[in-house]
Amino acid sequence: MTTLRLVLGDQLNPCHSWFAAPDPDVLHVMMEIREETDYVLHHAQKIIAIFAAMRAFARALRDAGHRVHYLAIDDAGNRQSLCANLDALRAQHRIARFEYQAPDEWRLDRRLADYAAGLPIPARMVDSEHFLGAREEAAALFAGRGQWLMERFYRHMRVRHGVLLDAAGKPAGGQWNFDRDNRKPWRGAPPEPRDRRRTHDHAALWRQIAAAGVKSFGAPSEHDFRWPLERAQALAELDAFVAEALPHFGDYQDALTRQAWRLFHSLLSFALNVKMLHPREVIARAETAWREGRVPLAAAEGFIRQVLGWREYVRGVYWAGMPGYAEQNVFGHALPLPAWFWNGRTRMRCVAHAIGQSLDEAYAHHIQRLMVIGNFALLAGLDPQALHRWYLGIYIDAFEWVELPNTLGMSQFADGGRLATKPYVSSAAYIDRMGDYCKGCPYDRKARTGAMACPFNALYWDFFARHRSRLAGNHRLAMVYVQLGKMAPAELAALGARAAQIRAGLDAL
């Protein structure tokens, strides 16, 4: 009576109860399929990382005594389809029962639910044993409310899980959020921590992927690959982050610079999102470091807020809104992505660096994603669905449950304010204040109009002018509309003309 248990590529959790002890009547199935590599165009490093980590996980399961059937991308029997492969394996191994862990993405959840419902054998979905809250937790907390606020959800999670609380159950340090302490530009000191990640050579795997016809973009870095492939490597990264980067993370988490590609960010998001690490242990390490006096409270709280608050919150937004959330486009933006999204070749130094780094590393930190790339996309009126597919493909940590709300909600405000309380946009002044991107840029960061005025400036004012009817009533934007109201008609017309010129010639920027 063999049970087939499906393990997806983002379910690489050796601590799951499935793997507590080998069972000869259980067959674990893992597969590399074109159906998953091709639904959007992915960064080469993302494909390599997931396949290499899957293969390492399969080896570890076999070494522990588990039965594993692994379908590589070029196996002759690989039908390149999840359900077609499952059907073939059911027949091959005379499967009597089918089980799978809860997928994190709606499309796979729906596909597997439909597949299981149509089987002539018993089938069930089990929990992935990873998240700190249920899919429906945020929706239940905000039931009946038009506006969801991450801060309220975050405080709920802090109390529920007993994180960063004092003996009386109050927030450590007397306040829940230290975000105002975490907005400093970085001027070169303290130095960026050394990259201690182990390197891997995946040239053979990369040749196998390319020979199978898988399309990708970005630098594969197959000879000097640094992303973690197994839990031990991820734990080593966690230790290094807490010891060397977390003490400064709070101060500089919003900084922008061409001099350091990761600054003090953790580089743990890929390991978390494929479940090599559990969020509970990541949070506990950060909190322990603060309680032992090795990390300032503002740094520990800022990091924990991203994991316990934001990560769990956007998952709740995703499951509450799907499948319709993916089509949100409240502003009706429709411009195609400029060619430089795929090669980084634009004269805007901030955008060129953020996209160039993304192409090289399959990674950019949250301010590069939000306040440089996403900021420009929203101001210019780029198609949010096209942008979503780009973000989903380019970043190694991007899985739809976390990427889609961040892109359509936080970055593009395409959901009309379900997730964010205002559009996160800025002129060149913010980008200049937070780092060194503007130094040496051919565009004038202070000019609003003219051929060499920074494109962010005219686009910024034109964005709020174009969307006045929708945004003017937002109290967080009151000062913006006060300033717009003081502008002479001729100035507004000049800004609109410059913005129209920019939108008409995006590829040439």
C-alpha cells in the first residue's frame, strides 16, 4: 500500500514531520519540470538554486533511508507536467494513496486540489509546517474592515508568539516599532560584512538546464555560485548575519549605495522561502542577540518586523485576494517595460545600478526594489502585471505569495490601498538623501524640466496631478496636494509636458 508524497521545490524542510523516520511504504517524489521553469521567464541563478537545492535535499532524504523518486529536467520519462508525471508515477509504483504539502502559490494549490479531487485513491493535503500563522489569519483579524494595517497585524503576532515583550507583556523598550531610528544613509562606515557564503560550481547543472531548452535571463554565475543549497549552509548564513550584519541592519536598512551590494541585509530570504530555515528560529536568533546585548533593540525589532510582521502579513493579503488580486490595476497603467529592464542599460544611475545588480546577483534589497525600480515604474505608468512577472522572475527569493502583494500592493498601489496606506513614490530628493546614486549621474537631480532634468522629478508631480481625483483625499498626501495647489498653471503644464516626453521615450532614458 504505497503512499506517494509530493515535495515541491520550495518545500525543502528536513524538519517536517514527514521526514521524522523512514517508511518503506512511502515514496517521496520530486520533479524538475518545464511547467515550472517556463510560466514566467526566470533568472538563471533562480533556476540553478532551486534545482541544485532540490537535488541536495533528495540526496539527504536517501541518505536518511527514505525512498525518493527524482525526475531531473532531462529525464527521458519526464513529461514536463506536474499532473502528467504524477499519473505516470501512480501507475509505475501502484500508488494507493496520494499526499502533498500545502502549496504556497494559488495556481499550484488549485491545480493539486483539482487533481486530488479527481483521483480514484485517497488523497489529502497536509500543512507545510513552516508559517507562524494560518493562510486565513490576517483575513480573520481584519474581518469587516476596509483598510488592513500591517502594524496591527504585527502587534497581534508579537503578542501571540511572545516576541520582544517584557515581563509584563508590553513591547520591549516601551514601543512596538523603531522604524524612525532605521533610516540613515550609509557613508562607507562601518564596512559591509565579508560575504561568507560557500561557493559552488554548477557548470554541469547549468549545461543540463540549457540543453533541456529552459530559457532564462541574468548572469548564471555557475562557476561561483553562492546561494545556500541545504539547511546547514543556511544556518551558517544566519549565524554570520546575526554576528556581523544585524548590529548595523537597523541603521542602514533603507540606505542606497553603489559601493556595497548587500550592505547589512541578511540574504536569508531564499533559504526562508524554500523552507531550509523556519521563521521561528530566525526570529529567536535575532531576539536572543538583543537580549544578550549583542544587537541594538532597533536593529532586532526592524529585522523581526520584516519576518514576523511583513512576511506573514503579505501572505495573508495574498490568500485573501487570490485569484483576482493578480489582476488589480487601479490606475489603469499599461506602458510596457522598457528594454533596460532586461539589460540595465539606462543613463539613470540609480535605476541602472539597481537593475544591473538584480541581473548580476538575482537579488536587490527592499529599498532598491521599492523606492528605485518600483518607484520609477509607478510614476511612469508601467503595466503592473508585466512588472509583477519581471519581479517574480528576476529575484531568487520571489515566489508569488510574497512577491505579488509586494509588487501590486506595496510597490504599485494597484490594489487601491488594500495593503499600503499611500503610494510609495518619491522625486530624486529622497534617492539622493538615502545614498550616492545621484553622484555622477548625467541627469540633474534638482531640475524638474528640461532634457537633462532627472526623470523622477517631473514624473512625480505629474503622477499626483494625473491621479488627483483618486489620491487627493488621502490624508498622508495632504502636503503633496498643498504644494501642487501652489504651482502656477504654466509650471504644471511644463511638468506634464516633460513627463509625457519621458513616457514616450522610455527606452532612450
